[in-house]
Amino acid sequence: MDIEFVIEELKLLSTPEHLAKLSHFGIEDSKALGVKIPLLRNLAKTIGTNHALALELWDTEIHEARILASMIEDGRMVTENQVDKWVSDFNSWDMCDSCCDLIAKMDFVRAKIEEYSTDEREFVKRTAFTLMCKLAFHDKKACDSSYERFFDIIEREAWDERNFVRKAVNWALRQIGKRNEYLRIMAIEVAERIKGQGTKPAVWIATDALRELNDEKVIVRVNRTKKRL
């Protein structure tokens, strides 16, 4: 399956109605076609893993082509330089979050979280906290201590008022806290300290996180999870 065929398939799957909705959800649409994510996933399954095609798709700069590239990329072929290049191209939260499904599987992901967490670019910085979420949800074997550094980063960066950063910081705090009861208690303690920072983004991040982490349904669900030491 060559690049020209895939681009034509993307155009066939696109609709003006969906394209019109992108900006409403805060998605940069200047190079978008208007293809729904489920349709991209279906196309990715049809294509299968293809490193060369993934690189070609990324270079088109088409919004959906780049998301599709992350879905068909061969993780065994991905290098740190490639990840840095792709992340530097992020211009929307959906591209960032979709690509993080791939990046979270890389052996160097934790080093990238450290690196990206202090980057001045909004979507590069968002990547750090989205990766925390992906690991917290998918990496079932990780020990609790491996998330303690993430709490430090979350607390340190809670001042950032940019919409797509503060939402990711909040998401990471909640997602890590829902892994098990031990981390839930730690997340609550972190949230209280963040709230004490007093800035508008910090208070929002903390208040929203505390609301979920103290919810009775969440507590019941979390306590069904075996604590990892």
C-alpha cells in the first residue's frame, strides 16, 4: 500500500461536517481533512505495521496522516531522534495524545518525560504529562516508587496556565492516583500542596483532582486494585 493510495483513502473517509467540528474542540485544522479517529483506527488495521509508510505519512504534514502514522509505526524501528522530531511537530492535543500511545512503549520514555516536562512549547510539555497517563494506565508491572518522581514533576509544573498543559497535569495526577490506594493517598497529598501554591492553574488542577480522588465510587474501584510495592 503506497502513500498516494493512503492519502486518497483518507480523503474518501473525510467529511466537511467533522472538519468543521475540529476547531470547536481546540484542534488545529489548517492541514486537516476531517476524518474521525475510529475510521483512522480501522484504516490502520487494514494497513498493518509499516515503518517506511509511517515516515512518509508524517512528512505530508496532514493532520490525520500524522495520527495514522503513529498507529501503524513499528515501535522496534523508532529512535529517540524520530520521537523528538515528531513531538516537535505536535500542534494539537489529539495528535499529541494519539502519538503518546506509541511513545509510551519506548524504553526511553521516562527520560523523555523528564526532558519534555520543562520544554517551553505547549504541546511538547503536554506530551510529558500525557505519557505519565499512558504509563499509569497501561504499565501494570511498574512499581509505586517509579511514579514518585512523576508526582514531583506534577507539583513543580502546576503553575502553567496554558490550557493544554494544565489539563494534562491534572489528568496525570488523577490517573496515577487511581492506580491503587497507596498512590491515591499520595496523589491527594500532592494535590493539597499544589492547591497551597495559590495560583489560578494550581488551584484548578488540585480542586478538580481532589474531587475525583475523593469520590466514593473511585475509592471503591481503586481499593479493588492490589497495591504494588
